[in-house]
Amino acid sequence: MSFISSLINHTMILTVVIFSTLIFLGSVLLGTGTTFNAFAPVAGEVAKVAGIPMATILITMQFASAFGRTLSPIAGIVLAVAAIVGISPAEIVKRNIVQVGAAFVLSMLVSFILT
């Protein structure tokens, strides 16, 4: 019985990580957090079918879209800050990658713990 329950828990983790990574990469490539809006209905249906708490998958996806936008050199906020500070957008992304990557992983862990 514990093998089955651990298999279900791993399926939940894998599903959340796949959807969050998809949203994260989409936000980095497109420079916008609206990739969450495109995939949220699909993720909700997948969560319902797989028995995953909907809050777990949607919260991590929302955070992934925000973190991905932060690491996009074509995002409006990154371009604005780069113009104000006087450095290139790639330099801002390079300086933020470790902190944002750690925050992305931490947000997934906290989401699993709280839900």
C-alpha cells in the first residue's frame, strides 16, 4: 500500500514540476506572465483528473510565470530598469538568475508543504 501512495505522490510532484517549468520557460521566452493564463485551464483539468489539489499546481504555475518574466531580457520591466540603471538587460538577467532560480525552487517546495 505504501508503494502505491508513494507512486501517487511522485506523480503529483512530476506533474507540478512539468507544468511549472513549461510556464517558466514560456515566460522567459515571451517576456510576459500571460503564459499562465493560457495553460491554467488545462492544468486545472489535469489536476482534477490526477487527484492533485488544484491550488498546488496553480500557485506554482503563477509563481513560475512571475519568476520567468523576471529572467526575460525582453520583458518590459527588465528593459525599463536597464534603461534607468544604464546597463544591458542581459546583465540584469545574469545578475538575477541565481536568486530567481532559488526562489522558483523554494516556491515549489513551500507549495508542496502547505497544500
